Amino acid sequence: MREFVVGHSSDVHVPSEYYTPHDDLGALRHVLWTAQFAGVDVLLLAGDIFDHNRVPLELLDRTARLLADAALPIVILPGNHDPLTPDSVYLRGGLAEPDNVHVLGVTVERAVVYPELDLEIWGHAHVDYSDMRPLRDPHPRSTRWQIAMAHGHFDPLPANGVFRGSWIIRPEEIAATGADYVALGHWNRPFEAAAGPVPAYYSGSPDFAESINLVRFSAGGVHVSRAPLQTREPAERQPALVV
């Protein structure tokens, strides 16, 4: 069985207030450099890649070229800031056109399969600004390895009718996926969402976490670590690192 590594980031919020006006794609660029430096086989971007859907076409075009030039498989899950509304960033500007990019809900309805890795990745894209259950209706497994992506708020407390916010993700929903890893987005800080046997993690936003998650799949199981954010372009693609 081939060992492989998946990178996981979220909440980049292009254009980032921490980089504008010097480099409005700086945060995303650093995530891509980190993934390249770590030698990941697939990069997951779990929602809110854009801060809103009002991003101008010029910036969308530069983003699409940046993703294409990364030359690695990328899976994007639209979040609550960049949902698939009619004016969505993912529907106007070529972001879903590069051959190496899949946008859940656009290039595929719900799941993408990488046969060479025996890996399936699924998730429910946000399609509007309304409340929804990010992990409803778990996708049936069709491969040796499966990753679920979800953008929402993890709430470990029992449901008792008290309002706790929108887009709730509950421990039993994580467990019900039966996935080998759940890639979460919506929180700015990295966090492990304890949910029994299914590993579920927030990567945090690159601005706050200053890292991306690395998820190694091997005969020994799944190992999750973090890779420090790279702020210089790597000279060449490296073997996957675990730190």
C-alpha cells in the first residue's frame, strides 16, 4: 500500500487584511508553498478561502493562476463566507478551471476520488448564507481511504434547545462519517475536535495558526501533525515532512 500525505488548511480569507495592500494573495501563497515544501500529495482548503463573494475578477484571475501554478491536486470546500450563491467566486472567474483544482459543489457534486491513492474526499459545500448541517448524510465509502470536509462550528455539548450558533458540527456526526480524517474549517485556531475513533481537526487560518495540518496515511494508520508556514518559495518539491 502506498503511503501518502494530505495537507489541510482553511480560512485564508482572501483578500487578507494582514497582507493587503502589499500582497493580497500572501496567505494563500504561503499555504501553497508550505504544501509544496512538505511534498503533500493533495491539499485540502476547508472553506472561507475568500473573505466574501465580492472579490473583483482581476483578483480571481490571479488566484486561479496561482492555484494552477502550484501543480498539486487541490480540493476546495466553499464555506459560509464564500458560498455557492449565483455571484459566488467559484462560479465567475475561472477558479474551478485548472485541471489540478476540484471545487466541491462545482467540478464535482459532492465527492472526488483519487484512484492512485485509493482516496475519496467528500463534503457539503455551503450554497447560501443560511444555517445547515455540514456533516449531514455521510457519503458511503467507495475507497480504502476516506476524508470528510466540513466547514462549521464544533459543539461538544448535548443539544438541549439552547441556541449555540449556526453550522453546528456535533461529535456524533463526526463519528457517523466513519472517515479516516475529518478536515474542519471555520475556526482561526488549530484544534482537535475529539469525537471518538474518527480524527477530526481544525487547521486554523494561516494568519493565526502559522501552519498547515499534515495528515499521513500509511499501513500503520493515520498520523496528524503540523507544518510551519513557509514564507519563501521552495527551490523544489520535497518529500513529505512530519513535524
